[in-house]
Amino acid sequence: MSSSPHSPLHREHQPDAIRRRLRKPPSASHLPDAVLGGIDGCVTTFAVVSGTIGAGFDPIVALILGIANLIADGFSMAISNSQAIRAQHEHIQHARQIETMHIETIPEGEREEIREIFRQKGFDGETLERIVSTITEDKNRWLDTMLREEWGLSTNLPVPWRSGVATFLAFVGVGLMPLLPFLWPELDTNTRFAISASLAALMFFSIGWLKGRVLQQRAWRAGLQTLFTGGSAAMLAYIAGHGLRLWLN
């Protein structure tokens, strides 16, 4: 089904619009960091709440353990995520150094690799030779092509410290929600737990729904899937706490 000549989609695919869009380097998304941090933060704190309530401990225990876990686990997860992305950067740099050495030492062999890569994509004859000549006349273009095609690496990676910050903020911000009812001592334990469960469910669903919207998936289905995942983890924590309480008593 063709789009209207005046539709946004049609305008975005005019030659000038395409050139402007492709001149801009693609920006790395921090959505995975935020989704991962938010889900893990909510699971962590609500699992603590579920476990302590299931075990019959005083609600203040849930608050203390929840906040302690929130800060410690959030910091640990942020550092781990940042280090993982840094390792990917280092891997790309290492691959670039290897390919630079190969190009400088055996340029004809590296040109043949480019030729074979694009031959396998269906190019041949003069077209293939023009592609090889165009790519290898610029060293950076040559290196980037080898990293993508031979090594299977994407150079569009987020900045490590920014990923760490995004993970930590999402972890703490979302993970704090299930603990809020425990800041009001006038509420009884059952009411606190019910509000905490409701807030956790809302957070799980909202994260999944938002992810679905951003990725242009079915938002409701994505929300329910995330809710099921987080709810299952919390239920297991409650069962474990309650079971240990019965066993030890």
C-alpha cells in the first residue's frame, strides 16, 4: 500500500531528507540500560519486601533491607554495565588495530577480502571493482567496513559512563516505588504490602508498555510480559520467605 505524497513517511524518503538523515551519525540508545535497570531495581526491592513480609518480619526490616539493596545493587549493576560496554569499546579498538596492521602489511590481501565480501552480496564485474576501489581508497572507510563485515562489530556503542548513570538512575528511581508505603508507620502491614504490590505491578507494566511504544511493538502485550516476569520473581521471593518461616518455626 503506497503512502500519500503529502504524508510524513513520504516526505522523509525524499532525496534531500534522506541525505540529511544519513549525514548524521546514528546515536546510541540508552533505552536498554534504563529498561534493564528499572526492571531489575523493581524486582530487587519488591523481592525484598515480599520475602520479609512472607517471613513475618517487622515492616521496618523490609524498608532497611530494601534501601540497602537498592543502593548497593544499583551501584554494582551500573558499574557492571559500564564495564561491559567499556570492554566492547576495547574489543573494537583491538580489532581496529589488527585490521590496520593487516592493511599496512598486506593491502592486496585485505582488498581481496573486501572483494570477496561484496562478491558474496551478489556484486561482480566492473561494479564489484568500483565498490572495492571506492572502499579501499579511504582508510577509515576501509577499516569500518572490515569491522562490520568481517568481525561483525557495530561501532555505534553508547558512552560507558552514561550507560552506567542511566542504569543507576532507572534502578533507584523505579526500585524505590515498592518501598514508599513503608515510609508511613501509621499503615498496617497488610495495607503496606498491598500498596507496595500495586506500585510494583504498575512499574513493571509501565516499563514494558513504554518499551513497546518506543520499539513500535504491541505496548499492552509488552507491558503484560514484563508484569508477568517481575510478578513471578516477587512471588518466588514471597514463597521462599514464607516457606522458610514455616520450616524454621
